Amino acid sequence: MQIPLLQRPVMLLLSLLLTTGPQAVAQSATVAKSAADELFSTTVFAAGQHDVSLYRIPGIAVTTRGTLLAWCEARRRSKSDWGEIEVHQRRSTDDGRPWTEPQHIAHHGPRIAGTSGNATADAEQTVNNPVAIIDRETQAIEFLYCVNYSRCFTIRSTDDGVTWSAPREITSAFAAFRSECDWKVLATGPGHGIQLRSGRLVVPVWLAYGGVRDHHPSVSATIFSDDHGQTWQAGAIVVPDSGDFEDPNETILTELSDGRVLLISRNESKASRKLVSYSPDGASAWTTPQFHPELWEPICMASVASVPDKPGWVVYSNPYTLARDKQGQEIPGGRGKRENLTIRLSRDFGRTWPVQRTLEPGKSAYSDLAFLPDGRLLCFYEADSRLQLAVFPLEWLTGEDQQQ
């Protein structure tokens, strides 16, 4: 399914053909093409297709060869975070217009029993929180995911996502966190990881140390690899559950043009704002997390990406809402509605975010961002019961500085 964007340009051409002749039509064709190319949108996954109850948790990346990889959780029987869940992928070699059929890429190891002690629940295998990292040096794709929120695995593709290796468990990389966080639940990302200029691969993670299957309380951190995914190590815990910081969890990051790594963490704190921290290497020496006043927190995964060839420029996506009472006052720690997905732009390394534009005013939630080689921005996001991909030039965002 594609969202039609051509009605007005086509009507314009037909009108000119009838009233002004071929020369005006030729001139207007350029205008129509420009309007049509401004924003392209297509549905990649939709609930009910391929015997899947609901597709959620989108991730997107562009390989070194320019192939688009879109992946997500395929929730077979229910909408729950727990249940029979697989990871499905689709590929596009033409900027997201035709797509391959969905491919089940994880988990293909032996089935793993659940962790609840409930025989019925544990008969289902939850494959969750998929994260891909494009390795620019090897041209391989490293792909991490978790099973039953308790074990972590990695697979690799060396042919642009056509085929994938057998899974290899890397749960041992999380053992170093136990001295500070005796976790019962672990999760990568979700979304995408990054490769730094140094070659280091970095993946955001969160860990919960309550009861079995309990996602609270939690902390956010990173894991990293300095040998192209052969081995993984625990970084520092970035945001603890302490003081004003409550339940930091799903976390995103990007390498800035000055070499620092910017990390933005979802949380359930009274401030109702995202938590922001910076690191020189993506693993250590993180600055003290700060609530960012402009980055509202509806308790929903966001995404962030640095703009190529634009020093200091960073884009960000998230539902732009806050929970409010009947008098319009913010509800501290309230859960805002998941709607009004908005793209924002910072030109100063994430310090301020003066430019914004709504991409999806209706129901919208998780999202992930990436850039095409020609500089166009990709936003792969949850739009009600479908996963939608929007492709647009930065001019769509920067043409008019919009404040909401």
C-alpha cells in the first residue's frame, strides 16, 4: 500500500493540457515532479498480513551498498510484548518503493523456554528488541536481538541482508553489569546501533532488576565491540534508577560530527522529558544525564541520527505529546498519547531543537531514522496498526521553521 501523493500535480497537468498547450505542460511537469518527490510514504508491514497479529518495534538501516533493510517484531498471536514473537525483515534496492517479501530472520536456533515458570506462557518464545549495525569497514551487518528478555544473540549477514548466519549467544557480555544492577530482564535498543569513526560498534541496552518478567526498576547503558562484532563488552551504566531518574529504558544514540556520542533515554520520571548524556567513546565517561526541556516524554521510544555533511546537525523523531489534566496542566510522569509523530532538527549538537514538523498527526508511536546516500531522510514508524516508511529531503523539514 502506498499513500497517494500525486492527485494535485496530476490535476494541474490535466488542466494545463486543456487550457494552455504542451509548453506549459512541460514547464509544469517540473513543478509536479518536485511536489511528488517532496515526501514519499509506503506501508512496509501491516497487521493481519502473513498470519501476523501485529507488527511492532520498527528498525531501519541503509547498507554500504545502498540497500534498505527494514525489520520489526512479528507478534504472531497477540499484541503483547510477551508471546510468540519473531523478527521479520524486508529489503529494498530502490529507496523503499519495491520490497522483498517478509523474511523470518530471528530466532533460528533451538527454541528457548520462557522465564516465568508458567507452562502455558513459557511454551511461547519471545524474540524481542532487534538492533542492526552497519559495519562500514567489513560491509557486514551485525544484528543483535534478545529471547524472552533474558538472553542476547547476534547474527551476521555478509550479502546485504539476503542470508544470515546461525545465531551466536553473547549474553555473557552483560555479566559485568551485575555488580551495579542484578538484572532479571535485558533488552537491546530497539532500533539501530552505530559504528564510530574509530570502528567501534555501539548498541544501547537497558536492564531491569525487579522480579522475573518485570520491566521495573531499570537502568540504561551500552555494550560495544572493538573487533567487528566478534566479541562484546559492557560499557558503563549511563542512567541509573535513582534520584529524579525513574525507570530509564529504551535508549537511542548517534555519533556527532565532533566525535562525541549523544545518548537519549526514555524514562518514566516526573519531569516527563527525555534524559540526555554525552560520551567521548560511546562506552565510558558519560556526562551526568540531564532532562532536556524541549524533548517531551510521552513514555515512547524515539530515534536520533546525525545529518551527513552538516556539522552539528542532528534529527530526532518521537510523538510530540504530554499528558495533561482537564485544566491543560502537565501531569508529572503522566503517559502522553502516542500520536503526532514529529521530526525535529538541532543545529548545535542536540543542545536546542528549534525546527520541527509533524509527520503523522494521528496514532503513531515507535520510530527509527536513517539517511539514504543522496541525503534524503528515512523515518520508519508505527502508524496505528501498520509500519510506515516516509522518505523525504531535509528541505521538507527545514523549509519552514515550525513551532508547536
